[in-house]
Amino acid sequence: MPNSYAPLRAPRRLLFGPGPSLVAPRVYAAMSQTIVGHLDPFFFEVADQVRSLIGYAFSTANQFNMAISGTGSSGMETAVANFAEPGRKFALLSNGYFADRIGEMARRQGAEVVRLAKEWGQPFDPQEAREFIKRERPHMVAFVQAETSTGMYNQGKPFCEAAHEVGALAIADCVTSLGGMPVLVDENGIDIAYSCTQKGLACPPGLAPVTVSPRALERLKARTTPVQSWYLDLQLLDTYYTGHKYHHTASATLFYALREALAMVAEEGLEQRWERHRRNHLAFVAGIEAMGLEMLVPEGHRLWTLNTPRVPAGVDEAKVRQYLLDERSMEIAGGFGPLAGKIFRIGLMGFGSTGENAILVLESLEAALKAQGYKPAGNGPAAAEKALAAAV
């Protein structure tokens, strides 16, 4: 083993997969500032700003907002561990991988999981979902607003309304929508929502924003069984962030990053930010379709943050991704599960959602496809440029 090492130098990557996304320079600058302790008054000042800004990003008046120390999956497990109870019915609306992950977590909590499933990438019929919830009369209803495995945006308001009609709470996975699409926690009636930092918020991974409604908080306080996860117990965590009592060693650096990223969201304004993502998504889709590719998700149900074009016949998606990495230092992702080898997952989110990047990815994808012998039907970058010009 050598007794000395050169300073670490990470490669420069263009991150256009499903996350992590490109990090804004302002966020990197915030992370370079001096670390303070996890009980320092300055840390709690930053944490308080984060809690307030999380409420803005989620479009909620909820006061119980928090950044969980962990990735988006820790946000998911926080929601499940605190509100799923042994023997209580937990209804799951599943049309992708991450919904089923919620269900697995609920099963491990001892909940009785009942499931309404659709093919990956296919939307729910709102009436069918309502009837399922009314029939099952669960304690909890969970759905994924932004399904990262498929690029599907699930319209959750009917699910939440049906949940409330039977006295259930509604959990929403907003991992790939927060900061890039309307989450609208209060308007949709979502009781518990969670997300991550490394997608639409353009931060490094490591924290999971969570918001809890007053109604859900009352249910939590009335639990008759203890929350099985000590680390993710929201009421214990609240004694740390509001009572300033030691719970765990939170990362000041990651809180600096999230504070800065959320401040950038507030400065841009939610409506303007959503419109930016929508405009660049539509331009990208115009380019994809001009090249002769098809989108997996039906129009009107697509994420603006994550695009999922189908892989053309005769093309090896793994070789396309490898070409982009080797030749362009660009990362996109492929499908998995039943969609393995069948779709690309291409993110234009957060800091990376620009018209220039939409065209850059299309140009690079076109070159990668041509390297495998695919002949585009038309000029994708030109179609995207035309769409962007028309949107001005």
C-alpha cells in the first residue's frame, strides 16, 4: 500500500440521469463554509430556515417540516415507520418500483398491505382508485406522486379525497417532483409528504425533506404502539430540532447546501420554476419525437423532471449509456425491472433544467444512437430549438 496519495480529483460529469442532478455553484459554495457543531446556535438557525423553506417548496402551511438525515429512502421509511402500525390496513397504489418499496417497508412494520396495481408507466383510473380505497377502508393510503422508475406523474388528489372520506391518512412520495413540478400538499390533501435533495432541488444526496399535516400529527401522538425506528421517530427528532436536545450528529454541511438550494427555489418562485421545467421538458419531448422515438408515459401524465423515451428496436441501451459516459462524460440511466433495456431515463431537473441542456442531451443521444446504426427520422435538436422559441 502506498504511503501517500495525491489529492482526490473527481471526474467532471454531466448528470442527466434520474438523480443525482447537477449541483448549482451557489450550493457548492455554501458547502465550503466552516462546519459548526450539531448543537451550535448557528446550526439551529440554519435548520429553522430550512424548515420554513421546506413548507414553501411543498406548498403547505404545515408547521411540522423537517429534513431527515438520510437519502430519499430515509424520508420514505420515516413516513412509513411513524404512521404504519402493526395489524392496521395500509393501502398502496402501485404503478412502479418505488410504490412497491413503500409496501415492503409497511410489511416490515407489521401492517396489512393491500394493493391496487397497474402496469409500470400506466396511470390509475381515479374512480377505480376511489372504489378500492372505499372498499378496503384502510388506516393509511400511500402513492407515488412522481414515480422515478417510469417517469409517471400520478394525480393524487382523488386518492387523498378518498382516503379522508374513510378516515385514512395519505402519504405521497414526492422524490422526483419537489422543486420541479407542482406538489401542492395542501391543495391535494396530502397528509405526509417526503422527498430528497439530489433531484429537483439540485443538492448532493443526504437529506430528506418531510412535511406532516396537523391531522397526521394528531394521529401520530395518539399511537398506541411505539415507533419501531428510534432514529426516524419524528417526535424524538422534533425534540432535537425545536427543543435543541441531542438526538444525532446532523451534517451542518448538508444543511448549508439544502438551505441554499431552497433559498434559490424561493428566489426564482415556484410558479416560474415549474414553468421552466415544463418548457424544457416539452422541448425535449419534441426533439425525441422528431428523432422517431416514443415516450413510455402517456401525454398528460409525464414528469417534467424525468423523461422516459422508449429504446428503439435494435438498439442496446447499455451501449448508448456507455457511449455517452465515455465520449461525452454524460450520465443518463436505463430502465429496470420489467422496463430493463426498454427505456432511457433522462433527467432535466433543478439547476440542470435549461433549454441549452435539453438540446445538448438530444445532440449527444443522437450521436450515441447513430453509433449503433440507428437513423433518426428527423432533427431532434432543431425540433427542440423550435419548441423553445415558440414558448418564449
